[in-house]
Amino acid sequence: MEQNHLELAKQAIRAGDILTASVEATKAIEASPDDYEAYVIRGQISMAFGDKKGATDDLRRAMELNPDLLHQMNGEFKNEENGHCH
């Protein structure tokens, strides 16, 4: 069931409905508290709304659940800096 909420959050983002995306990401977290992707989505939404504490808390939790996330994000930044993939 949590995948449904996660998918609904992604669909809402694509449709530009950020409020619904936030609600669905929260429901996904409630249904599956170990789903790092839902925390990433909600953290990004929180950041867009200027909620730095909420964003930090969610993104920190996402990295706790998936430590490779930090390495993936770091790799993305390096690729953007260098203008190529490695």
C-alpha cells in the first residue's frame, strides 16, 4: 500500500500539485517508515517551502536508511561540476 502513496506523491509532483505530493509522501512514511525514498521526496518538498528543519530531518533520515544515498548525491554533484560522468 505504501508504494501507492509513493507513486501518488511522484505523480502529484509531475502534475505540479506539491501540496498533494507532500500529503502522499507523509502517508507513504506512515505506512512504511523505512522507505528512504518517501523521506527524500518529502524533504525536497519541505526545502521548496522553506522548511529547512523539516527538510533536514527528512533528508537525514533518508541517509540513515540508505547510506549509499550520500555517495549517489555526491557523485551527482561531482558530475555536474566536471560536466561529465565518471
